[in-house]
Amino acid sequence: MITQAAPPAQPPAVVPPTPAVRRRKRRPDLFRTLSRVLITLIVIVQVYPLAWQFLTSLRSEHDFATGDPFALPSSLTWENYARAFETGDLGRNILNSFVVTMGANVLIVLLGMMAAYAIQVLGFRLSKLVRGLFLIGIIVPVQIALVPLFIDYSQVNLLDTYQSMIIPLAGFSLPMSVYLFSSFYEYIPKETYEAASLDGAGPYRIFGLITLPLSVNTVVTVVLVNSIFIWNDFIFANTFVLSEDLKTIPLGLQNYIGAMGKVDWTATFAAVCVTITPLLLVFLVLNKAMIQGLESGATKG
Amino acid sequence: MLPNRSRTSVLVFLLPPLLLYGAAVLFPILQSLFLSFFSWNGISEMEFVGLANYIRMFVGDDIFWRAFLNALIYLAICLVLQLGGALAVASLLTSLRRGRELIKTLYLLPAVISTVAIAFLFVRIYSLEPVGLLNQLLHWIGLGSLERPWLSDVNTVLAAVSAPEGWRFTGLYMLIIYAALLAVPKELEEAAVLDGASRWTLFSKIRFPYIRPVWITTTIMATTYGLRGFDIPYLMTNGGPGQSSELLTTYMYKTAFTSTDFGYASTISVFIVIECLAAVGLILFLLKRKADA
């Protein structure tokens, strides 16, 4: 599925270097050690806060309030997780995030494929213009849609529904999806379509029998890349959703800020750990596909 | 292109996506433009005010200018952390022999985590009482005099809310730049090394020009993302204390949903859109021109 030109993990250094080569390599070795140290430091900065969050979620409240923040917990406790589940409706939040992510992804994939098919394969006179229109959605910030959508939703009774989150999330992700699918469709040879046409297949059959089945890899890319942003969306959910029943994870986490801004930190971090787990697992399992998707998303978009 | 296509078939495939995109993106942009000429609180009658909102924004609103300046500083910090960090790490990574995949994964980890979780985390990192990670670290390395409540100090709060955003996405840009660096032909580099090129010459004369197109894309991505930054400042400080970490986006949000001044909020939105388009144009102009020179 993923044919990344990954660098070989082990250098094929089977042949022992001749003395002359070795002398020239000595200086780069110092450089290499230095870069190794630097990289390690940077990775620690990137990862340690997350590990710290997890460790904190296992500390007792007293330990957290009084101890040195870098110290390891004096004892491990699951109490915070119990409190986290008491305070919020984490199961519900995760379910809601799941519904929104799935709904938006279905739209993005299906509509993205259709638009790309129309632009790239069918072709029409104004296709350049349509491409340009989609470019706007990549540049323009999502905040522009908040006020208008809030007004429109209140007129058609869509405030406080799943759709109110799904529509803008899908709409703003659609351009990237269209670009990814069209740049993939460019590589499907024209002869494939011409042969099918000669056999009497119309545009719908060609879409269903040729284009759709070939798109599977791109679908994976599009879904993975968009899911990160949709799963973590805060701004649309925060603007359009009010009732507890529909709150997604980012909103649910806010419930842990109590009155007067007082926060039960250890329970909050426990809740954070619970809610980042689903996406984190997907990421760790599929990280190669996801990394490749992010790379191609940028270089083609 | 396809011989058997008909006008209807094009419409069947094109209309549904355009409908969603129009409803969610294009129409709201036009609506904002329209609303920006009105005064409206969402309940009473809409009142046409002409350019009054724009005049108020440019001439009579100090908070707007403060927020604009803050947004530029926020953007600058994000760009330095994201693009500078990304380029540095990507270059270092190419010199490693093993563990590249692992480092890529670890480095990208923060990008997977929601902004709400990140805001919580950084509130604790910056905290003074009880002592948070940053202040403790400063204490240990003998810079105890720098310890402070980073989020309530008006001099540091803007940098403090920008850093998490920069931190979050460095991994993403690093990946993209790293992929581009791998594509630089090895023969070119080897030839330059044989000619006695230093590391810096190698980088500035061969590698960087080669990845310039990707660099332009990443700069545009990072800039447009930086200009739409909202979640972390909104969650951590809500623009405070005072207006010291107010960005255009948080100011627009508060104008719309706290003061329910939809007309003026739309005016600010229109400004944000124009700002983004101008930024993209400027980047293309500057970086493309340099490439031609």
C-alpha cells in the first residue's frame, strides 16, 4: 500500500572503509554526534510534556499540589481516572467526536472524488474556474464562516445538531481532498477510459468500475489527514453546540474547568489521557500512512 | 475529455460538492462582506451603515490595532518556531543513520493532540504557584530571577500563548521539508563535496534552492495557519490580561458572540480574509522573485 522511498534503516556498510576514506570521515563524525545530541534534546522537548501529562494523571492530588513537578509520582493511583469519569461524560464525548469525524469524512471523500472526477476526468469548459474556487477554501481562515453560519443555522433550525459541525468541517476540508484526488486521477492512463468507453460504458459506470476502485489509497490518505483536524476541532463545536448531549471531546474537556476557574488538575489530565487515546492509537498504528499523507498533502496542494 | 460524457453527467458529479462547498465556504464569505456594511445585534432590525464599520475599525478602534499587531507578533513567533525548527531538524535528520522513522513519529506526536488538551498542559507548564515545569527548570539552571507567572505577565503572555502553537506543528512542517531534502539528488551533493564545498555552501547553494518550491508551499501553509490561530490563546488567556494577548481572531469572536455585534465582527472577518490573501500574495511575490534572480 505504502511505497515510500524510505531510507534504509541500516547503512549497507559491509565493505570496511579503506584508511584514506576513514580519515576523511572523521570530521563528519563529530558533526554527527552533535546532531544526534541536538535531535535528542529537541525530541525530548516535543515528547516530554506529553509523558508528563500521563504521569501526572497517575499522581495523587496531594502529591501533585506539593511536589516538584519533575519528580516521579511517589505512588501510582487510578483514582483520578475514576473522578474523571464521574465529572464528565467521556464516553458520550468520544462517541460524538466519532460521529462527527465519520460524517465529515464520508462527505469529504465522496464529494471530493466526485468533484475531482468532474474536473480531471470528464473535463468541462470552466474547470479552471472551479479549481480556483476551491483554492480559496485552502487560504481563507475558517473563522470567516462563524457569524454567517450561526445566523443561517438559527434560521433553518440547525443550531445544536451534528450537522452544524459536520457541514463546515467537511466544507473547509473539501478543497484539499479535491486536489489530492485530482492529482491522483492525472496518473490514471487515458487509454483505460478510452477502452471502457469503446465497450459502451458511460461516465457513471466508468466512475463506479474504474475510478472508484483505484482510489482506495488516496481515500486512506484523505481520511487520515482530515481526521486529525476534525477530531480535534474546537471552534465550530464551541460556536454551534450548546447541549451536553452533543459535546465533542474538546468541549467535554472544558467541563473540567470548574467554577471560578478552579481546576481539578489530576482528574483533568486523566480525562485528557482517555480522550487522546483513540486518535493516538490510530496514529501509532498507521503512522507511516499518515506521515506519507501529510507529506503528499503539502507537496501537491 | 471522456468521449461519452454529457452535460448532465458533469453536473451530476459537480453539483453536490459545489453545493456543500458553497454553503459552508463561499456563501458565508459573501455574507460576511454583506454584513460588514450593516449594524446588527441579531435581534433588532438590521441597519445599513455604509462604511461606518470600516471607518470605526481603521480610525476609531485601538483594540483592533493592538490585536492586529499582536497577531503579527504571534505569526512571527509561530513561523520562526515552525519553519526554522522544521528546517533545522529536517537537516539534522538527514545526517542520522538510523532511527529516522521513530524520530519522525515522535516529533509529529503533538500535532495529533487537541488544542484544548494542549492549552491545559501549557497552563501547567507556565504556572508559578504551584511551580510549573518552566519555572522549575529556570530555577535549576540558575536563572531563578526569570521565574514569573508567564500567563499573567503582560510582557510575556503573547510569547507564552504563541509558543504552544509553534510547538504543536513543527513536526508537520519538518516532515514535509525532510521529504523534500531526501529528494535532492545525491550526485549533486557529492560533486559539491568533492569540490570542497563547506556544509553551509552545500546547504545554501544546493539543498535550499532545490527545495525552494516546497519551502514556498510550507511557508504559505504556516502563514495561513498562523493567521487563523485562535484556539490556544482563546483557551489559555481569552486575550488577557487586558488586551495583551488579543489576536484579530479572538477579538472578532468576542465581538460576535459576547458583544453580539454581528456587523462589526463581519468587518473584522473581512479584514482577516484580505490579510490572508495579501500574505499569500506577498510570499509568492518575494520568494518567486528571489528564485528568478
